[in-house]
Amino acid sequence: MNYLNRKVFVILSCIFALAGHIQAAMPNDSTHTTHLMIDGRSGGKAVSSTMWGIFFEDINFAADGGIYGELVKNRSFEFDDPFMGWKQLRKEDARQPQVSLGGKVLITNKGNNEPHNGNHRYAHISISHYFGLENEGFRGMGFVKNEPYRFTGNFRLDVGQQIELQLLIVDSAGHIFTRSDWKPLPATGEWVQYSDTLTAKNTVEKGHLRLLLKGNGQLDADMLSLFPVHTWKNRPGGLRKDLVQKLYDLHPGFIRFPGGCIVEGRTLVNRYQWKNTVGPVAERTTISNRWQTEFKAPRNAPDYYQSYGLGFFEYFQLAEDLGAAPLPILNCGMACQFNSGEVAADLEPYIQDALDLIEFANGDTSTTFGRLRARMGHPGSFHLQYLGVGNEQWDTQYFDRYKIFESRLRTAHPEIQLVSGSGPYNSGEWFDTAWTTLRRLHPSLIDEHYYAPPEWFLKNAGRYDTYDRKGPKVFAGEYAAHGKASAAPESANSFYSALTEAAFMTGLERNADIVRMASYAPLLANVNAWQWRPDLIWFDNLTSIATPNYYVQQIFSLSKGTEVLPITSGNAPLKGQDSLYASTTFDSRTGQTFIKLVNVSGRAKSLQITLRGLRIARNAVGKWTLLHSDSAYRYNSLQEPDAIQPIYLSFGEKQQENKRPGSPDYVLPRVQSRGNEAQISVSVPACSVNVFELPARRAQ
């Protein structure tokens, strides 16, 4: 059987074995023990602190309707249809006999009559007794029992007007389950922000917000907003805490933002422009999201816009919260080449945007944009080190523009590492031309993307073994295994896809001198409003789940280390031989050794691992992190969020059976220390991702 046929056989055996619900403790392939050697005698390839990170793009309602905590859709009436998401309540909606609803609303454009920046419209409301508005939220609004929610709105009433406001939370059928007291709106003749807090009396996944007005007269309303009080770090108008917590728990080395294709835009008019996303939230410019019309029904999203409440300040702040290096991507004067493909005749505004962004992130408070950052609440630097120029562009129109960017930015800011791109594909003419051309330029990193079948990831674990060590470094900026899926959105994130990604990631780590950054994509997806799958984290209005792919990313991130130690079988890297993939890292700060082993076979594997040049104390206790499933296409869902999750086991010198109630028995590794060497005997379960962590020190 040739090597390729053996690979196919291995893949099928894994699928069939898992589908047959094999036991993790099934007998080893007892006829064969694989011997591995880890060489810890000298320093290895350095692992970048940014090795494993995250990539945020506003797709799948990841920002508005996702991580951005705003519950009101179209809060400032800036959508193309300014009343989208809203409805005026009629008599039959009142559900209160004493309330007779009427009046009218007129959406008004400020034009040249009032100073404004990005917020052009407001609602002009006429009322003779009662008037009501209802907002549907983003596929509804999630409310949790006993949790407080803060409403804010900008209102303008003439002096002497007497109009009161009541807030109501209703379910999708209109049943009221929470209401505030009637309270008077300030009547000063000027715009005034009004706020109130109400506590949900029930948990509801798809609620709506109602505003009831009582009185006679007219008023103007704008920026009608509702947030949970308990956002991430309890910041007013902040981020959804469960989603940020999941990002935090990944311990990412970097965060790339805001895209992706939204950076390019379908046309240059609706490209992402960072300056429209900073400053007061009420003055930021709302635009349509690039993913609004990219797919046909039901995956199209005519109500998908970007309010920019999550803007570049918030992205930098999030990076700081996560302890991750910020990696913003800027438009290079080109719209998406799969859409209009138009280019800017004048690059100067685009280059100036890049220069101004560096000043916004790092400049002192005496500079224009450093001063803006300070006014927004962050006088200190955001410590920007990386900047991406363009996304998935190709051909000479991109290379010509990148060259100009590089010349200007290198001259002004030699401290900034520039990230270029190799186009949308992982091979082929565009890819090869990009590498040939960019090698003659000087980007710090070249961004490669690969969305491919699971088998591609198994075959490409050695992809970077032969890359030119003297050329630019690699940023594996977007990757995911796209395999079998059912109608359930989360099903695309099967265990099998995660298993093959883990195998591939051992190859990224073995080549850490070339691959300096890597991130799965996309990051977030609303289960009720998605355009693309698979995705790392799924959520609805109340809850969120980590996928098997998430746990693979987390496992590698938590065992990153500071240098790569060679791990070989028969003097060759382990990249699919005998269905095994491996990489090893050592953390010189803590003395921990991390041995990563991925078994894609349908049978457990007996391994004998020799650690040369490393001393392990006889009483040392190791930790085994194991990710395994009894079915290849099992996945985590909102209904069954913990179907697949890591198991954490301890082991030492004595081999023993691990007895865990309700789970299979796993044979624990046995460790033997012999002077300047140590040996580990282990049975690696079928179709599993494993990290064996041991305290060790280098032999003198």
C-alpha cells in the first residue's frame, strides 16, 4: 500500500471506528510499539508569544447581535430602511385597557440644519394621548431573570412639554413580563440623554422592547439603546461577557480585527474606515455589512448593518483585556476582487489612515489622534506592533499598492511589523505569484488562508518543513476544516474536523521559526443568523458554546511553551506515519515540557517516548489533557453544549488504571527517570488529541 492510499485507509478507519462507538480503552495495536525521541539537549526553535491567536470578523452577526452588548437593532434609525427593526404599536398591541394608542412618527434627516457627524436621522413623534414603539432586537432580545438592563435614549422636548415614558419587556407574542414606572422626560428644548434601569422578571430568549409615551405634544428621539448592566468588566455600553470570557479562556497571543472581507467592502464606498468607528458612539457612521447580501436566502441578512459601537477603540481595549497583541487590518485602496474589484486612483488617503491609526494606538497625548484616544479613556499606548495591509488581494494591482504602503510606513514607523497576504487560496497561480513577488519586498509576515476538507489538513502537516528559512515569516491567518455537516448549524464543527486541524497544527508548531501566528476562522456565529460555517463559537441570545475546534485551539494555546523540541520517529518528524502526528515544546520560564500527540487511527497506539537531555524528578506529577469522541461527527450544540470537552488526568511514575465514574478507563502513562534521560510509556487512545505536560529541567 503506497503512502497516499495508507492515508486514505487511516482516515476511513478513524471514521468507521468512531461511528461504531469504539471504547477509548480498546486494546492497543499490540503488534507494534512506536518509539519516539525528544531531544532536549539544546535550545530549539523559538515559539512566538503570538503563535496562537484569534481572528475577529463581523460575519454571522458576530458584532451587532453578538459580542457587542446592544440589544436594540437600528437604535439611531440609520439603516437604509430607517424604521427597520421597529414598529409603531397599534390599539390591539396595548394589552392595557386604559391605553389607547395613536399618534405618528416621522423619520427626520438633520441635513444642514443641525451639526452632526455620522448620525443623520432621528424620530419626530407626535402624540395626543399614548404612543408606542417596539423594537424586535437581533432575532429577538435575550433577557435573564433577575438581571438588570440599562436603557438610554436621547430626547428633545420643548420647554413646558409634559410627556412621560414607560419601558416594557415583552415576549415574542407580546405578553408583558417586565415594566418600569412612568417617568417624565426632561423638557429643556435641547437634546438630553435619559436613562432608566429595569430588571427582568423572567428569562426569555426572544423578547422585544417597548417604549410607551404618555402626554400631549411632540418630541424627538434618537439613540434608543438597551444593554445588560453586567457586560464584560461591567462597562456601560460594553461587550457580552460570556462571549468575551470564552475568548479570554483561549489565552490568545494576538487578535486580528476587524476582518476579513469587510475591510475591503463590496465597493470602496462601504469599505471599513476606522476613523468612522472612534469618538462618541452616537456620532459613529452606520453602514451596511458586507455580508448582508453575499449569500442567498435563508443565509442573506437584509438587516445586517454595522453600528460601529464596536469600533477600533473597543477592539484595542479588548486586545488589552485579553493580553493579546492587536493586529488591525486596513484597506489598501482596493474593494473585494470577487465583487466590484475597484481600486482607488489616489492612495494618499489610505496611507494617511494607516499613519493616523499608528498615532491613535501609540501616539502620546500631544498628537491629534493620541489625544482622541485619551479623551476616549485610554491615555496610555495600546502598544501596536503589527499592521495588516489589505486582505486576500492578489495580482499586480495589489503588489503595486502594497509596495507604496511598505515604503511609506517603513520610513515613518520602522518599529511596525507589516503583514501582507498571499491571496484567497492556499496554492495555485495567485498564491505562487504572491510569494515570488512579496519575497522581493519586505513584509514581516505573509498571511495564508486555507479552508479545505479535513483530509487536506492531514496531508499538509509537513507543509512548512521546506519553506525558505530566510524569507518572510508566515501568518496562518484563516483556516478551518470544512467537512460533512447536517442541517443543524453547529454540526459543521464535528470532532473529526477538530481532530484533523490538531494534526495540522502540530506541523505549524514544529515550524515555529517560520509560522509566527495562526488563527482559526471565523470566530463567532449567531445560530439564528449565520452566513458561514464552521465557526469556533456558536451562540444565541442567551447562551454560547465552545466547539471541539475551540478546545483544540485552547489546548495548543495553553501548552505553547517558548521553544520547539525535536520529536522524531526513526529520525523523521512525526507527520502521519503510523497515523500519528506530534510536536513538542519546552517552556524555559517554567520548566514545563508539552508533548502533543494526535492519533487519527481507529485503534489505540502504544508509544515509548524517550526524552534525551531532560531530567524529570521521580516524584514529578504530569498532566494529561485528552480530547476524544466516540463518534466522528458528534458536535457540541446549544442543546448539548458539553458533548465533547477535554478530560484532564494526572500521572506519575506508577502506571495505573484511571477510574472515572461514568467515563471509559484510560491507561495512564508511566514515567521512568534515568539520569539525563526519561522514558514515558503511554497508550494513546484512538482518534484523540493529547497533550502530556511534565515538569523537567535540562541536564547540565
